[in-house]
Amino acid sequence: MAQTANERWSKNDRNIGPDITRPDPALCEALRKIGSATVAGFLYDLGVTRPHMSGLPSWTPGKSIAGPALTLQCMPKRQDLDSGIEYSELGMMHHKVLYPAQPGDIVVVDARGEMEGGIFGEMLCTYFAKKGGVGMIIDGCIRDWPDVKELDLGLWMRGVTPNHGMQNRLMFWAVNQPIACSDVFVMPGDIIVADDDGAVVVPIKLAEELVKLGEEKRGWETFTRMKLQQGGDVRDYYPLSAEAEIEYQAWAKLQARGV
């Protein structure tokens, strides 16, 4: 008896990529402290002009995370490839993206902006949170929000729905493959930085340079904030004028000496 296309894909697992290579947690923590706004600004300077996954606000205000991406890709539903059965092999892809999860991981989902069916619900979010996952970035929605919001899990997404993942126009398709989340290219293992300003994608090869640039900026912005709070003129201190730069360097030396 001939196999269906769904069976062929399921048995060969050609749409499931390898587990990701995870960065040093200290690198992720440094990016988290710098924040998405500063990271996005410097990425623009470095040539990555659209790192922000727009339209996905934080549903967990005050939550700030940074970690490597596990990716889930959805495609428009096609009935010869998708049985429409919730727990078929393709229907389990949103389970499979969570299996390799480790502490600090972030799931990123290309759900094509779909708002009819939830990608995850309470059970899978609970599973991911208890494995140490810190957040989900979803170009779509979840369900069971009254229960999910009680978990210690950051969520950036379009909204919520009462429907499960089969009650929409999508089929789960691939795990840990390159995706486009809110029209932003995401590679498995890229570092995601997300906070109340939104979620941005950091190519791993740029992460260390971003930390260096961000920490330098954080230093002079602390000085600038202090001067503006004291009534200083923004034309002198943001950005630093030549005279303010000299003043800042003197202040920074005193701070380094603990004065």
C-alpha cells in the first residue's frame, strides 16, 4: 500500500533539524542587560536593519529575557500533506520543538500571523517552562491564557484564542529550520533579546561585538541621564558634545575608582 505524503515526511523526519549549539549563558545575560532597544540600534549600525519582530508586543510586562532560539515553522494547510488529526506526526511538530529544550531556551514560531488557532496551550507551555524555557515569540497566538499567564514564562505574540492548533488555516511543518517570524529571518540558535520594547534577533556572530558596544553606551548614557536630571542641556549631553565627552571621561575615571 502506497504511503501518503504525510507518512513519508513523518518517517524520514526531513523537516526536523538538529539540536542547536547554545551560546555561553553569560553572553545572553549581558545582552539581556543591554536591552532590545540598544541591541536593535547597534544591529542597524552593523548592517542588520530589521532585527525587530514587529507586531508582537509583550504579554508579560516587566519580563526581560535573552537566549537561543528553537524554531517552529508553520505553513498554509494543504490537505494531502496534513491529515487534520491533532496528534498525527505533523500535528505533533509543536510538541517536538519542545523536546530538546534546555534552561534559557526561547521558542520562536513562524505562525504567519494566524489568529484563529493557538500554537500552544497550557500543557505545552507548562512543559516548556518546567524544562527551564524562558520565553516564546509567536507570530500568532496561544490559548488557555488564564492559566498560561500564571507561569514564569515570557510571551511576545499577537494575541490569544480559545481554539486549538488544528482549528486554523495552518499546518505545523518544520522544527529547528530557518524561519521568518513577523518577516524577520531567524536561524536556529540565534540569540533572542526580548523585553517591554519588543523582541529582536541577534546573529550569533555579532553577539560579542554587540555586548562591547552596548556596555560602552550604557556607561555614557548613565552619565547623560544624570546630567539631564540635573537640568543639563540635551544639546550638550545627547549625544555628548566634545566638551561633555571630556567631562564624561573624567566622571568615568572617578566611577572606576569608586569615588
